[in-house]
Amino acid sequence: MKIYVDINTKRDGNGTKEHPYKLINEAAKIAVPGDEVLVFPGVYHENVNPVNAGT
């Protein structure tokens, strides 16, 4: 699954391209091995803590 993140979005979405998450950590919470987190350009001030690790 592809999960999208864009700090410049107007409001937090559901991770789709049309409604991306605002923070990388939100995507990291739901991502599982094999998922892609696609991050749009911008400055993200946060600590990222992936819940699921693996390959």
C-alpha cells in the first residue's frame, strides 16, 4: 500500500494521495512491511517512531 504525507496539506487526511497525512509519524503508525510511505517536500519537525518494523 502507498501512504502519502504532505506537511502543506490544509488538514490531516487518511493517507491517500488526495487526502495525505500531515505528519510522517501518522503514516509510520499504520505502515506494515512492504508499504511505501511517500513524503512530499517540506520541513517536518517530528520524531518518527514506526510501530511495525521489518522488510
